[in-house]
Amino acid sequence: MTTANYNVQNEGTSTSRLPFFDGNCYIYWKVRMVIYLKYIDYNLWLFIKNGPHKPTKIENDIMIHIPRTKYTDNDKKLFSMDAKVVNTLYCALSISEFNRISS
């Protein structure tokens, strides 16, 4: 399918504004969003690729999750980065797309 079948924005894009996804032309939005995330902070893109932070430790050769009361300052920084990723992605969605993924 070509972009002629989509209602693609005719004006220029901004380097400071998120690419907006309204449910149309996902591939176009995805490419622009990847570039935008890498531009803002490459670590945001890595967090999306690698998934959210899950503090764990190994005890008796078994990986277990660390309880919230034992989180380190570094764990908290990584959770903050997770929240930035989620916020950035949610802010790029129309209300109808947000409602679709949040339910």
C-alpha cells in the first residue's frame, strides 16, 4: 500500500514535537518515532528494545525479583527511564489509539 492511500501530513515536521499516531500509516509513524526517540535520548530507544527494568538477583542459582523495599538508587533511575518511555509513547497517540492499548 502506498502513502497515497493515507492522509499524510503535508506540512513539514518538527524536531521538537513527537510524531503523532492516529491509527493511520503505522509504518510511517514507526520509522519517524524510532528516529525521534534516538534523537531525544538514545537510552529511551534502548529501553524500548530491551524492555522494562526488572530488578533481580541470583540466590542459590535461581533468579528472583528484588522487593520494592530493597531497590537501589540505580534501580529507581532505571524505573524513571521506564516511565519516560511510557509517557513518550502515550503522548504520541491519539485518544482513540490510547484507549485501544490501555484497555
